[in-house]
Amino acid sequence: MTEPDIISEIEAYCAATKLKPSTVCVRATGSSRLIARLKRRAEQNAKDAKRIREFIAANPPPPEASRDEAAA
């Protein structure tokens, strides 16, 4: 399960029960700050994934012939 998945589940539960996300997290884990940490982590993961994709796009693997020559 990823952070966006659990965040969505918490938010859906809160909408149905009229509880605050921090209340749900306190009752479930003892941490009122968990929802904020999950959201920050999800944002950071999205930023990291974007940077990795940009790197891969800017540094494509060499063509097959070049890899075969390099291996020889």
C-alpha cells in the first residue's frame, strides 16, 4: 500500500464518520502527526519519482550495438 492509498482511505473514513484524520490516526496508532507525515512522504516520493524519470529521460541507455561492443 502506498501513501496516497492510505491517505485516501483515511480521508474517506473521516468523511463517513465525521472524525478528523488526526483523530483516526491517534486512535489507530497513537500518533496524531501520522497523517501529516504520510502526506509529506507522499509529496517527497512524487518529487523523487519525477527527478528519477527526468534523469532516465535525459540519460537513455545506449543502443544495442553500443552495449554489445562495450561488453566485448
